Amino acid sequence: MYVQVVKLWPPEHPANQASVLTQWTDEGLAFYEAHKADDPPAELTPGLHWHVIEPEAQVLARRRDYITYPSVPGTALDTFRHEWVMMLQARPFVPQPSGAPMPDKRHTPEERARILSLYLRPWVLPRCDVSTHVPHLTELNTVRHWNDITREAVRKRSKLTPVAPQSCSFREACYVPI
């Protein structure tokens, strides 16, 4: 992977001094100035008190080494994008999950397939980003018979239509015939 997920901090935070990727909102700066001497420090909220600086806005600084998450108003992703970014790396690295379940012999075949589906198959959370081959997270266990769908579409020379899933099984949904 050439991308590393990095946490963002408020503009005045010590961890944010090396690379400034956030800026205060008007409300956030006023709140910070009023509460910066508080003990314990006041809680600052991403998206409300500070925003991520979009990479397009960094053109003058020649800064294009990070990617922001999309903004989906009314969801948790709208706040998430102001707290995390994807930093582009010069060298690839292998992600090493810690504390996450790994498939092993004590799990049933269905549980192993569920874990592997979550880790290895593409999926999305916003329903607006669902496509034919990239399902919503809750639909990873649905089984679709792609060969039947494709043959029918070629025969009719029409667009693909959504097909109701035949069954629900992580194990069958992972299987890709060769």
C-alpha cells in the first residue's frame, strides 16, 4: 500500500506543527481563544472547531501528498474527514492489523469467510457509492450468480438489471468460479 491513514489535530496542537493540514473555523478560533487556559483543556470537535485544508487549496505550497475523505452531509463521515486523511507514501508497506480477529481453526468456515470478506473484498458504507461489484457492508454475504446475469444481458442486449440475491452466506459469496 502506498497510503497511510493519519490522524489530524487542531491547528495549535503540538502534533500538528510539522505539517499543518488543518485550519480554524471562525467559531473554533473564538472558542479556542476563550478556553485555551482551561484546565483540563476544553474538548475541540473536528468539523465544528477546525477543518481539514483541501489538497487543492495547497497548490501554492506544492502540497499534494494527501487525500481527504469525501464529505457526506448528515453522516459521521462528514466529521470523520476532518479528523483523518490518507497520506501518500514513497514506499509501499504491508498493513499489520493488531487486535483484530484473524481466521483460524477455532472459527467455523462461515466465520472465517465473514472475516476474510471484511478484510479482502471491496465494500462501502455510504449507500450512494454502492455499485454492481462493490456492495454495501451489510450486503457482503449476498450471493449473486454473475454468469447467469451476464449471459442473460448479452442475449437480450440490454443493460444489467439488479438481481435479487439467491441466498445469504459469506462462504458462498466469497467463492469466485474460474
